[in-house]
Amino acid sequence: MLLNASKNSLINTVILLRSCSVVIQMSLVLIVNLYLEYELPWLPLLLVIAVEAAFNAGCYLYCRKNQYNQKLNLLIQLLADVCFLGCLLYFSGGATNAFVSLLLI
């Protein structure tokens, strides 16, 4: 049950959800680029997704080794998600795109 979960497993859950989010983001960018032929600034979008993937890998390695200050780690994880998704929204045209649904998760 989630209420009894340790903070370490909460951080691992956030990292796993971010990994799923990165896969969904890449899929959406490729679908929009290949099939819909919509004009978006592709380089900034791909750069944000690449930085997000690198951040996620770094967080996974850091959280696997260190168990210190888990509340701060969880706060950083959630703030990073908001920043990455906010950047994706900014570069992809605002609140009327597919990335808005990822903010609900």
C-alpha cells in the first residue's frame, strides 16, 4: 500500500514514472513529426527530452547509492518534472497540446 511505502520507494516510483513520461514524450514528438507534419521547434523539444532523460538517469544512480535527505530528493524530483513539462509546453505551443495530459499524472 502506498501509505506504508518508504520514501525511497516513492523516489523510485517517481523515477519510473518519469522514465515512462520520457518514452511517451519521444513517441509523441516522433508521431507529430512523421505523421502529422506539424511545425514545431524540434531541436529545443528534443534537447529538453534529452536533458530530462539524462537527469532521470543521474537521479536513479544517485538515489540508488545515497539515502540521505529523502524529503529533499523527492521535492527536487517533483520540481524537475514540473520544469521539464513546463519547458515542453512552452516550446510546443502552450496548453492546447498533448503534453498537458502528462501534467495530470
